[in-house]
Amino acid sequence: MKKILYIISFLCLGMFSSCEDAIDLQPKDKVDIEGFFNSATANDLQMFSNYFYSNLLSQSMENKPTLLDQDDVKIDQELSAVLKGGTYRTVPSNGGGWSWGVLRRINTLLEYIDRCPDKAAVKQYSGVARFFRAYFYFEKVKRFGDVPWINRQLGSDDPQLYAPRDSRELIMTEMIKDIDFAIEALPVVSAEASAPYRLTKGAALALKSNFCLYEGTFRKYHEISLDGNDWRYYLEQSVDASEKLMSGQYGKYSLVTGSDASQTYMNMFAAQDANKNEYILAVKYDQGMQILHNANAHTVVPTQGQPGYTRKFICSYLMKDGTRFTDIPGWQTMQFVDEVKDRDPRLTQSIRGLNYHRIGSKEILAANILTARTGYHPIKFVGESMMGSINMDKNDMSSNDLPEYRYAEILLNLAEAKAELETLTQTDINRTINELRKRAGMTGMLDMATANANPDPYLDGSISPESGYFNVTGANKGVILEIRRERTIELVQEGRRLNDLFRWKCGKMIDQPMYGQYFPGPGAYDVTGDGVADIYIYAQGTAKPSGPASAQYYEIGKDIFLSNGNSGYLDNHKNQNRQGFNEARDYLYPIPSDDIELNPNLKQNPGWGSSKS
């Protein structure tokens, strides 16, 4: 333990301190960096690498779990700068994701690990380090595009500190080398006692599946052609990684199933412990260790963001039999009780629906418009309100494990990559998309030929610009739209949506209407399906109606806003200044201005200039 503490102290001296100077500053009775690795055990290497998990994984407490993120389907009352766009997005002086300290730690481990006498541990933890280096660079490429490739420790006078950005093709090539090494070096899930909380071959394959899908589709839809590999190569790599993971030869994974499909999806995310069959990699939370997140409070406490799903998203859910909700006459003005009936069962396992009650309680709860401003009240990741004497609804008191990678995502990746490559078959659909639908309890399955013969106009931006995707063409247009529907529904609040829009060149979908439930006018409304009014809406300046104390009462124009004045969709974001997505600028983030001043060889991303915020 002392060695670990000393080595962490050494690393905390920062990225730009030279290794030799830092070691010279250590008291003589402390273990230096070389001495640490000369006698390091497997446990030492594990403890050294723990920092990577807590500081890189997107679902870790330090990184604010992605279930809190906003995009075009899940929004808070105060929209993020990305959703507002325009002048709300500025060039920061520092920070902004342009940080490199974790990479130095990774490269430190790789530089010295061969000194360790335990060669089996050397192999495994070299795999861990190279996994996290690929993970680190995936986050950088998504955010900034071209970035400097650094695969060694840098001293304070190293010329590479002033190097220009490297091509994303070079970065991706090196990432594939790293992740292929990790796939070979890491254990299978059955040999890792701490799975799914520690890295395995399956986790490495999942990362490769993801970043290759991202790169292939980003290049395809943004029409990027670089020296080296093309977009097809990366999609083929994604297919290969997905197929290997699904084969079972690199560890066995499967979808969670249960006797009651109406509860399975919801219960999986609310469970305290990650399901080892479906969760390929997860972040551990624990009440006893006070490692906690904010899932419950975020959705039940009015001061924690007031998140809600958008009506655009709700309308994309199919009927349980696989037919389109948006093909039903009058769907545009359908009220809540009717619009949630007989839908894809994941809908009412993701929002408060008919007869909803919290896990561990029998009290029926209505969607609360003060807590979820669209009226579509999220429940994904929401667990019990009490654990013994612990109030789980207080701020940062949730302790259910969160998924970094799920098997469901790999099925979606395979289907999408093959659809884009035009190699998808109905057999592929049956073992991916239709397996997800079966797990959800749907009776209607996806038929590839039917989807391509009749693409859903609601999902087609050329027909429905207020709800659809742009730029989707070709023989597989219909099935690609269906796969996107499935991906959005299955992975909602798992941190994928915004990057999906960016790689598909659909940033303009951020500008689509952010409406909520439909109300035809002032009146009393049942939203739980028991025939008793839960919500009373009354015209501005009129008397508050009488009703039960347990009901919700809202004055139009004061407590809530409707799209047509006294009727229409909840439009509680109407007064926020949404300036629009900038197609020429907003697919990439700006490099902080201070870093550009320090390194004149860094060039700012298009449209951002170099001014400080």
C-alpha cells in the first residue's frame, strides 16, 4: 500500500514535470518509480490501474454519469449550452475536455511495467493500460477530431509538447493496435472474479465495436476521405469485433430475461448489482463505501433538473405488435392515457405510465409536471425510495450499478454496421433487433424487406423535418431508420444519443421541437389510467379548480405553457433562447484558447476562432 501511495504522489506532480526531477524530489526512504516496478506484484499493478477506471469511464462518479446528460430526447428544464447553441457555446480558456494527465499515467505504466517480475501480470495490465489508452483517445477524437498522438511520458522540455495535431486516421490506427493487444491480453469474463467491474476480453471487443462504428459512420455521413483506411474498413472492423463478442469464444454474454417482460428492462437498470450476463463492463456504486450517484433525486426532486423525455421521442415507440403509432389516425392530439396503451413495453418501463408505482411500493404515482417539465417522467435507473433507513431519494444517494457497455449495444452495433455496409440479412435482424424486441415483450418483429419497401415517414427528415433523420439514403434506408429507432429507445440515457446524432451528421435534430404531453385545453386529466383526475389545468387568471389535495394544479401561462396558448403540447421551454445548431462548427468542440497560445502549432477547430470565453 505504501508503494502505491508514493507512486500516486509522484504521478500527481503533473503531466509536464520531468520524470527525473520528480524522482529527485522524493525523500530517500520512499520508493522511486523504477524501484516500485522492479518489485511490483499483480496486486500493485491492479491498484495502480484503479485510477483509470474512476477517471476515464463515462459512468464513474468523477465524470458525472451520462444518465444526467441532455440531448434531443431527454432534456432538463434549463437546456444545456449544446442544446441552446449559438453564442451559448464559447471557447474556454482551459479545460473543456482538453486534459492529458490520465494519459501520462497510462504511458508511465506502459513504460515501466516490463520491470515487474510477474510476467502474467505484465501481460494483463499492459492490456488494461492499452485498453484505457484507446478509450482515452476515443473520447478525444469524438470531441476534437484530430489530436496529438502521445504514447510515452513527456518531460517539460520535450518537443512533442509543441507538436501539431495528428490526423484522426493515425489516431484510429494506433487505437486499433492498442485494443487488439488488449483483446489478446485480457482474461475472459469467467476468469475475472471481479467482472463486470474489471476489464475482460469482452470489454475490449465492446470498445472496439463502438469506436469503429463511430468512425465508420462519421466518415461516411461527413464525407471524409483520408489517406489510409476508408469508412468501410472501420465498419468491417466493428462487425468483426461484434461477431467475436457474440460468438461466446471471448466470454459468454446474453440479454437479461425474466418471467415478466413488463418489468425486466426497468428492473435491470434499477438493480443494485450489475447483471453479469448483459453488463459487459459496469461501474460499481456502493452505499457502504459512499460511492453514490444521483439517479433517483434527478428524477423525483424538483430542484434536480426537472428532466423529461420529448414528445418526438415518445411518438417514435412502436405499438406492441410492431406497427407504427404515428400511422394511427389522430395520433398528433392523442392524450396520455391513450397514447401509452399497447405500445412497446419499454415505454412504460422508461417513463411513469399507467398504474406506475415505484419499485418496492404499491402507491400509484402520476407523472409530475413540476418534476418532469415535458410530462413524460423518466424512471430509467430509478430504484427504491428507501433502503432500510436510508432515503435513496436524497441528493446523490443512489447506489445501483451503471452500465458502461451492455450486450444489447453490441447487437445494435452489428445490425447498424452491416446495414450501412449493405451486407445485412434478415438472419442478422433476427439475432439482433428482434432479440431485443422479444426481450421487451413485443409481438411484432422487424422485417427488413418491409422496412425498406416502406420507410417510416415519421423518421425521415425529408418528409418530417420536425422529427426525422436527415441524409439517410440508399436501398437500406428503411431498415437503417428502424435500427436508429431501436438504438434510441434501448439506449436512452446511456450516454450515446448526442454522439450518435453527431456521427450521423444529424446535429440539426437538436433544433426540432421539444414538446411534451398534449392537452386540448383547461380541464381535469387522468394520467394513471384509473379514471380519477391527477392533473388539473386552468386558464390564466381564472380560479384554481377544486379537487383532491393529492392532484396537481397548473395555471396556463404561469405554471405551464402550451404550444397554442390555452391548448396544445406542453411547451415549457418556449422562452429559452435556442439559437440553433451550427452545421459548420458544432460537430467538434473548441480547443481551449490558453492551450493554443502555449502551443502555436495547434490549430483551432473550424468556426471557433481562438478567442477566450
